[in-house]
Amino acid sequence: MLRYLYRGRAFQVVVDGFSGKVLYGKAPGNTLYRAGVLVLGMAFGAFLAVTIPALILGAGEGEGSFFFALGLFAVGLGIMYASYRAFRYGEQYEYRHGARKGIPALPGMGKTLTTSIDVKDVEEWIDLLS
């Protein structure tokens, strides 16, 4: 077990001493990545949710265009929500050996925050700390 401080916050990595596999690890997230995902995701989502449907509805092509605009609105909102979640829960990475990767759980739901982090990344962090 290796524990380390980064900018005043404690993180840890657990490595199996026999096999060398990383079993668990926490590492700080990239602030620039988080900000970029939020800004670009919100901008692109708003473009799909507001600008394009407004142009389609302004053209007044019929009922089919209304449903297409509604679909683009929903996709744009989905992109904005996904970018917010990536920003909100990307503060730190957590890796668990054998854990399913997916969307992070909401706080207080009793589930673990997992992200799609590669074992090689955690091993590189360990090498950098050595």
C-alpha cells in the first residue's frame, strides 16, 4: 500500500506484492481536462439544443421537422448533462481491479465512483512516485 499527498490531499495505491497487479488506486483528476469538457460540452450541447432546432423550426418545413428539432433538443441536453457529470465527478480517478466501468454514482447512493482508467496509467503513476 502506497499513500501520498498531492496538493494537500491524500491518495493511495494498493498493489499485490506477489503478482504486481494494481488492485486499487486513487489519483487526482486533470483540472484542464475537466474545464475543457465542461466548456466544450455545454457549447456543443447548447448549439444542438437551441440553435439548430431554432433554424429548423424557423424554416417551417412541416411536422417531421418538428420531431427532428425535438430530437436534436434532447440530444443537446444529453450532451450538456454528460459534460456536467464529467466535470462534477472528474475531480479524482478511482480504479478498482475487476470493477465494472460506467457512469459514476450519485453521492449518497452507496455506490463507488469508477472511471475508465487504464491499469497502465496507474502503473505509470507508481513509477513516477518511485
